[in-house]
Amino acid sequence: MKMPATIKDIAKIARVTPTTVSLALNNQPRVSEKTRRRILKIARDLKYHPNYIAKSLISRRSHAIGLIINNIADPFYPEIAKGIEEKADELGYSVILCNTNSSTDQEKKHIQMLRARGVDGIIFSTVLIDDPNIKPLVEDKFPFTLVNRTIYDPLLSSRIDYVVLDNFSGGYQVIDHLYRLGHDRIGIVTGELRASTAAERMEGAKKAMLDRRIPYDPDLIVECDFTRAAAYHAAKKLLALKPPPTAIFAKDDNMALGVRETILNSGMHIPEDVALVGFDDIDVAALSGIDLTTVSQKKYEMGTLGVKILIDKIEKESSPMVNKIILQQELIVRKSCGFRLKGYCR
């Protein structure tokens, strides 16, 4: 059986030192571009594959990170995961994906498993505003980054890196948009309010109602899980009200699809009878026949920024810098809100 190629084999053919080969393979400086290209070509010809076990013994790193998400079946998460995986691969790291199904107990188990496997850090998109699993990581100075969501504990939040959207402004923008279309009775299907995304979108929506003098009616707000099925039943409660809302804001697009199904199954039309707005701008939102008005989340960018921050943190262990990035939202206007039928009326 032929032995796999080693760095020494490449160095011998290239007539350079093993150190030079290592620098070239890891895209490090101090190697000319001409030499780097020659070394990479030889490595490809020899079908060289890095020995990650040996590499981890030398660097005391596994060059692996964990990614903990709520629900891989939710179409919001794949694009975040894609951004994380592609950027991590570019930076020389592999990714272990874990799914919590919105359970903090499951999140805790995944943290324990990932640390036992020796990952260098973890990216979370699952945390709740009072998440009990984050404090031990901060106390242990274990590298991690939050994407999409954050926590509210003032003693911890100042020490935590995160990449999130301006969810408050997003919630405000949706309600203001619906108000300008003529709606004063707006139903809201919100996800679990222990998630910063839902809480901040709700606060933004409330502020817009206050500014536009829209009466606040708690019956028009239904809290449920971030699932299509839960949103379907939440929308049934809203449509049973007398009078029902003329517009519904679902706190994410997956939930909006559940709301859409309820409206259509009730024999009503979108947007003629009920206007509908989501949040996230998942791929299916733009499909003909769905045409969902929504708020863009910049999911891929959120993922790439999150993994870059984490790997910088891993490789610069003594750096005291804490990164807090808030991306700007964008309202994507399609047919479901009714703007294309009549435009703004106020």
C-alpha cells in the first residue's frame, strides 16, 4: 500500500525546506507567490492531505469549531450555516453542526460534547436572553460568538462577541409600512419572547404603534414557537377575533408561511383581505405565488462575520477586544402587503 505524501516529500521535490512548504500550505507570508504556486502544484500532484491530528498536537488546536442552531429544518438556518462553513474552510477550520430543537438542555449537552471533542470554539444562534449555558463559558474564557441572537445579562453581555441584525428597527419598519398602507388593526404572531430577536422586533413594533397612535390591543399579539405549525394555529386565533386584523406581521418567514396557509384555508385573499409581512427573506419568500413582503436578514454575511470573529479570538488568545456588530435591516416589498395594488395612502 502506497504511503500518503508528507510535507518532507513535497519539500524534497520543490528543493525547499519543510518549513517553507508549511508556510506555503497555510497561506502564510515570507514565501514568494511563485514558490507558493509551485509548492501547491506539487502538493496537488502528490494528492497531499494534511495530517490534522499531527497538526493539532503541534498547535494544541483541533482546527474545528462547533455550530449550535435551533432547527436545521427551518429555512432561515441553512444560509447562516453556509456562510459559517465556507468562511471556516477558507480559514482552515472544519465545522461540527449541532441541532437543539429549541431546548436549553439539549444546548447544554451539545456544549459538553463539543468541548469533550476538543473544538477550539463555538458559534451559537440559539441563545435566549437569560440563557443559563453562557455564563460558564464566559467564566472559563472559552472562545465563542453569538450570531442572530444575544443575551441581556449586563454582567455578561459586555464580555461577549456577537453579530446581530437591528431587530428593533426591523419591527418598527414593518408596522410603519403597514400603517402607511392604511392598516390600524394589525395582528402580530411573535416567536418566543425569551429570544432577543422576537423581543426586540416586538419592542420596535410597539414603538411604531405608539408613534402612529395605533391602539395597543393585547388580543392582537399571539406568542408561539418559531415553527410553521405553531404560527398556523396562532393565525387561526387572530382571524377568529371580531373584527379580525386587516394585516398580520409574522416574526419570521417560516412562521409567515404558516400564517399564509391559515388565511388561504379560511377562504380569504392576500393582500385583499389580509396583508401579510414576514421577517428573514428566506429563498422561498420570493417565489411567484408567495411573493412575501419581508425584512432582509443578511444571513450569509452574519455567518461569515461570526466565524471570522471567533477564529480571530481563537488565534489571538490574549486579545481583550470584544466585537459587537449590528447589521442594518432592509424592507423587501413584494405583493403580500398590498403596496403594489394601491401604494401608500398616508
